[in-house]
Amino acid sequence: MIRTEALSRRYGPLLAVDNLSFEVSPGTVLGFLGPNGAGKSTTMKMLAGFISPSAGRALVGGHDVARDPLAVKRLIGYLPEGAPSYGEMTVAGFLGFVADLRGLRGAARRTRLAEVSDRLSLGGVARQTIETLSKGFRRRVGLAQAILHDPSILILDEPTDGLDPNQKHEVRTLIREMAHDKTIIISTHILEEVDALCNRVMIIGRGRLLADDDPRGLEARSRYHRAVSLRLRDATQLAAAQAALASLPGVAAIERDAQRLTVLPRDGAPILYAVTELARQQGWTIAELHLESGRLDEVFRRITTEAPPCE
């Protein structure tokens, strides 16, 4: 559904996106991760046809974004960063305006407007002007205009920014419901959102692709992958437990925090059995023990801070 080939974008001397190539298949929920200024929003704007590449090309649904932008725009729903709209318009007036632009007519128009308004709980603010809405409601209006024409591709830049926990849950549920028959790209800085929504993750830094994997694959790159975390009831046992665990084969390091020890494996070695067997032999009183799958935040920091500078 989406393919980029050596996609690049310059703003004067600044290379915002640098030779980016990737493909996205139908049914994919792709999370774009990266620090501020990494090139995520610029890439999304090029895919949506809002800015042109400086080099390379992007194909959406087989259409070249630069050569056939209207065909691309028919296929996609786009929520830009900040959810820009016309503040002086009412919610109902703005969505009606978008429906007209999208070519919705008659009963289909009325039905779709009602469905989207209901799904995003906009009925209570339909007659308010957008400039009077909270940040969370403005974000919902932005999402509503993106899905109004039921596009096959969604490009969502920070879709839950400004929402409270309940609203975030509602939007994530909506995205999961749409994912089975759409291609979705989500830019986010919320790592829990990646875990909750995405089946593929791309990490971008300084305009370059640094990693492309599923969430479990990224977790497996973490130094905490297969780490064993245990909390002892008796804090006086911590020092002896730390020394004993450090001598186990396959243990690379041990982190200590209050009554908790985190035993890190060497090269992802399976150490759970050895740790639990040692605890049994030593008679430690364990209040809690669990096996870690890995930590996305640690992987993200390492990948993005180790990225080489752009030329």
C-alpha cells in the first residue's frame, strides 16, 4: 500500500529526511518512533502529499505522490500534528465541509457524519466553535475528519496527544477496530501506545531509518530481555543474594534498588531456572519474581543516541 524509495527532504541546509526506503503492507499498524526533530512528521507530510520530496519518491496505493496527488488524497485520511482546523467553524460545520470536499452526498453523507460523530463522542459539542474546545476535543475533531470518508490508509501524527486516559483508551480501541482492513501509520512518542497498537515499529533518528522490527523483536534487543527481577521480603538478605546471583553462569550484571534485584543475562541467556533454583537452595524469602521481556524505552534511547550525525 505504501512504498518509499530513497525519500529525502531538505529545508535549505537542513536534511530532515535522509534516503528513507521502506514498504508497508495492508493490515499493518506501523509505529513511527523517534526523538523530536527526527523527521517523522516530515515523512508523513510527504506521504500525504502536503510537501514534495527533495529527492526519491513515495508511492501510495500504486500512485506517485508527486505526480498524482489527488489520487493519493482519495485513499488516505490524514491527521496532521496539532490537528489544525478552522477555529471559527462549529464542529458540525467543519465536518460537513470536509464531507463535501470528500464527495459524500445524500444519505451516505448523513449516515457517515452521524457514525463518526457518535464514535468520537462529538454530539455534545457539535454546535460549538472549534476554537472554544479543549485540546482533547480538537484532537477528536481532527481524527473525525481523517476517518470521515472511510479511507483505506490512515496517517496519524500523535493521534492521542492531549487526551485524558479514558479518551486515549477510546481512540486506541477505534484504531484497533479499524486495523483489520486498513493500513495505518502512527507517529507517537508514547511507548505504551506502540505496545498497545502496533505490529511493526520503525525508529527514525536524524532523518534516517535506524530500526525496523515488531515490538517483540525490539524488546529482544534490550539488555533486560530475559532478565529476572525479584523482590525479597527481608532486606538484610539483599547483599548476600546479590553476591550469590553474580556468580551464576550466564549472568552479566545485577541492578539493585531498595528490596529488588534485577539479574541481567549475558547475551540473552536463559537464566530463570538458575535464579529460582539458587533462591530455593539459599532459602530466600521472595515476595515477587518475574521474567522481563525487555524494555522498549532502553532500546529506543540506545538506538537513537548511537545514531551517527547526518552529513
